Amino acid sequence: SLKMPEYGSGPPRFGGSRGSSGSSGKYGNPGERLRKKHWNLDELPKFEKNFYQDTVLEAMRSKEITVKGRDCPNPVLKFHEASFPTYVMDVITKQNFSEPTPIQAQGWPLALSGKDMVGIAQTGSGKTLSYLLPAIVHINHQPFLERGDGPICLVLAPTRELAQQVQQVAAEYGKASRLKSTCIYGGAPKGPQIRDLERGVEICIATPGRLIDFLEAGKTNLRRCTYLVLDEADRMLDMGFEPQIRKIVDQIRPDRQTLMWSATWPKEVRQLAEDFLKDYVQINVGALQLSANHNILQIVDVCNDGEKDDKLLRLLEEIMSEKENKTIIFVETKRRCDDLTRRMRRDGWPAMGIHGDKSQQERDWVLNEFKYGKAPILIATDVASRGLDVEDVKFVINYDYPNSSEDYIHRIGRTARSQKTGTAYTFFTPGNMRQASDLVSVLREANQAINPKLLQMAEDRGGKFNW
């Protein structure tokens, strides 16, 4: 019997005479031997077919930027994309920055578009330039100041240290377009500050108390203020400035542009944003929950109060053995600050202390000695944990653990500024037990090794963790 062809049941492939005009054409029925394949996609090698890259989305993802709000402009990935005028670009070029920081990348287009905004970012993330450069552009588009006019841009800050730091940046960048700025804060003579205001300044950086004094005394006014910045809003609320801030804001026209900056986003700060900002866009850089800078190595030593002095001396011998590494030691009280400074100086350590009861002149002098390495060890209360911007602090030591996780994060944030790395040592005693689970969460988020004794403390307190 004849064998059927292997594929299909039609005529043999070359059936019929050469050149016959059957319907199957020259070569019979093409593909008649092929059977439909049944694919198992799981067994097939994977391949890439989407080569379109949305660089904006990629950039936002890589920089951990999230945005909430309507009509938010795209971030800028390079300085020239921000369309800053030449006088601003010239100063940026001199600084040799490689690219905008995440908060600048998204903050600049937002601020330049005139929208109200909230920026949530860690300290040391470049936020000062995020609001000051757009402020300079804003001012240069307004009519010149007339005699008796107050500032066009007002920056409110919680501490004199932060206010002075912002003022330095404002002076450096404002120079090119001949903008005048001044710094208004308590604890210093009023005369020079009043003279600055009377001569006329486009940018005023102020702590709330002293500014209210001057507004009440008629030494300045906020009639021309169209660009308002609240810097470290969470810290201002912690320090009890809310009533003063509200009184100041009542003096400013309601169609101003308002930019609010905060390292954390508790409900009190949210309420302030709702009250002062219109249709705002919120930018978060990094995770919204409390998170420490990942460039900091965090080491926690669980010990008793009596062991702290010995441990501190051993630590300092290690830190200072190679070279005099800049180190900040945080303590809880002014008295502890003075005692520890005295003991350390007696033992020959180049240490100086800073706290809220020292005069402004003394605080400035101590900070300068620390900044320029003449006294590489600074002992400080929390007055110095924010706004103290020294580039090359290598170590932070928490001799006393602070009252809150926020303060812990701000303290250790004095090291590892601007992409550098740093180390934070923390003495954690049974008296700090109620903070244990918070600290474990911060360490875990930053992928740090966790001291088993600390874990035990947190569990004894009933801390619940997602492993």
C-alpha cells in the first residue's frame, strides 16, 4: 500500500505535470506541511523590545523624587535646562557642580513657574539653592525698590546659625545682579540690622522673633514681599514659633508665592501648608517616612551612663590617631556641654562647646574655630544640630541620645554632607529604651547592622517589626 505523505493529506508536493495550471500554483500548496505551533512562553528565552526611555521618569525614579499636586513641570537634569539667566549660570559654573541635586532638579522648575510648593528633603540636600536661585530671578523681574520699601523675598528660618548660612549663599549668588540681602536675628545689636533694612534690601533672611520686633517698631514692612520661604518649618514649629509665623504671614499680600521646606511631614506642618499655600505641589526626595542619609555608617553602642566617659575617650583616641578628624559630640543639656568641654580640655583634647546660653559672638567664634579646623572637636546641644553647615565633619558622636528620632536624624546629618561619607556613633542607655524601636526602624531603612542588644531592648518594649 502507498504511504501517505508525512505532512498533510493533499497531493504530493510535486504532483501534476510541470507547468500545469492547477489552483495550487507553480509549487502546489505552500506551507501545507506546517502545523500551528503551541507556544509555552515560560520556556522561551526572554527578550527586550521596549527601547523607548522616558528620561524624565527614569531620572525621577533614580533620584527618588515623588510629586503630589497638579501641573507640576518636569524636573531639569542639567543646569542649563533650568533656563537661569547668565548672571546665575556664571556663579553655578564657578562652583564646578556636576548636576543639580534631586531637590534642585524638581524644585527649580516648580519655583520658576511661580507655583506654591512644599519640599520634603533631608538637610544637606541642596535646598538653599533650590529656593534662592528662583528668588533672584523673581526679584529681577519686579520693579526696583523705592525708598521705604521692605524686602521682595523673605526667608524665615528657625535659628540664627541657619539664617546666617542662608545669608552667605544669598550674598554670593546675589552679587552678580547687585541684589542686597541682610540677616535679622536676636542676640545681636539691632542698630546694624535696622540700618540694612532702612537702606533697602531685596532679600531678608530672618528668625521670627526679631522680625516681629522690627515690624512692630515700623523699621521695615512686607508690602513688597511677593516671594516667601519657610525654611525648616518642622523645626520652627518645634521651637514654638507658630504664632509669630502666623502674625508675619498676615502682613504679606495673599497672592504671593510661598515655598515651604521641611525635613519631616508631621500633621502640624501639613496644617501650616494648608493654611499658607494655594494649590501647592509637594515634592518628596527619598522615602516619606523618617530616613537617615545612607552615606552615614551608624554604630550604636548599648551601655550604661557610667561607661560613657571611658568609651568616649577610647573612641576619640581612635578617631584622632591618624589625623584630627572633625567631630561633633552631642549632649542633652547646657550644663553637660560645659562640664564635658572643661574635662576634655583639661585632658588635652582640642574641644570647644556651643549651646543656646552662649552669646552670639562666642557662638560665631567657636563655629569659626571648628570650621577652619583650629578646634576639631565641637561639643554641642541640639541648638547646633540644624543649620550647622560644616562641609567636612567626619564623625558625629551622640554622647546623650536625643529626645526624638527626628533630632537623631538631624544630628547625624551633620556628617556626610554633599555626597560625602561619615560615621555616627551613638551611646544608647536603658534610660533611652522608649526610643529603641524608632531607632531600629531608622537603622533598618538605611540597611545598617543592628546591635542585638538594641533589638532586644526594642522587643522588650513590645516593638513590632516587619522582617
